[in-house]
Amino acid sequence: MDKRNKICYIAGAMELEGDIAPLPGDLVIAADKGLERLQRRGIEPDLIVGDFDSLGCVPEGGNVVRHPVMKDDTDMMLAAEMGLQAGYRTFVLCGGFGGRPDHTMGNMHTLIYLARRGARGYLPGGGMTATAIENGAIGFKSTARGNLSVFSAGDCAEGVTLRGLKYELTDARLPSGVTLGVSNEFTGAESRVEVRSGALLIMWSGGVEAVKDF
């Protein structure tokens, strides 16, 4: 099975927002307390990974991958690595936004990690969705509404071009530590964000349904 067109859903410890409707061939991973969040929705994950300090117990079964509490990566990152190893290139990180700000920031960096490995991750939460791209582009449907913000996910992003948004850019340089890309707006036209060299962290109002060719 070609998994490049399938989705890897990863459930984290926070409340899950939006629908999680895996199709045949999709992969569902519970990251620690994400198991509890999925089971509340009647969803049994394909894999369960973590140190299980948040869940409070170690689940049983052949699909459980336990890690020590003293580890280098977050449970969400460990789950993302497993999805990559399984061949998936589209990820939805559910229940990873809100709560402790450091964990939310860690999940943002997981998006960047995925982008730098040729994958695309989406992090929904708080009425918005975040993703990251590197040396590439992302398109949005004409039905997208609300705000869109763009940040450099490295020292500097070169060749940043924004089209179909209220404030457009052409082949711009976007360093880190600036707020130039904050609070752009969808206009009712199809829109596009591109970066020629470097990585961008992108956040917009609404969910993944706004993305063209999701």
C-alpha cells in the first residue's frame, strides 16, 4: 500500500478538536494520555507510544511501545518518528495545542521536524491550525476565511511569496525575530504561501479543510 496519500493521526494529551475519521490505510497513534482521549471517542489506536506518566498506567498489548521517562523526545515526537518510519507523509497532531505552552511549542517544532523530512504535519487547536513548509508551498481554498500568519522557522527564510491574501509579498526575505507575517487575511480567492529557501511556520483560522489538496 502506498502510504504517501494516507494520514497518520497522532492523539496527544489535550482535548481533541474536530473530527477524527480515519479511513482504511490511515494510521492512528496514541501518544501517552492521547489513548484516553481516543477511547472517549470510541477510537482504538493502531499504536500506543510514550512513557505513560500522563496516562498514569502502562497499557497492555502488542501495540504498546513504552519509553523511559528520562528521554530526549516528547511522546508526540516519538509518535511522529514512528509514522515516518511506517512511510506516512501527512500527519494530523490532535490534542497537541493548549495546556502547557512548552508542550505546544514542542509540537510546533515537531511540525518543522516533519517538514524537513519531506512530510507535512498539521496541528489544530484554539480555532486555528498550524503547519510548516520547507523549500516549498501550500495552497488554500477560496472558502478559507479569517487570518493567516507566517513566521520564519529558522534563521531566515528567503524567497517568501504570498498570493491571494490581503497583504501580498513577492520573493521577500523573512528573518526570525520579526512580526511582518502576522495577521494577514484571506480574501475569498484561492491563496498560496511559498518559500524558496528555508522553512516557514504557518497558522490560520479554521481547520485543515482550508488547505487545497489536503
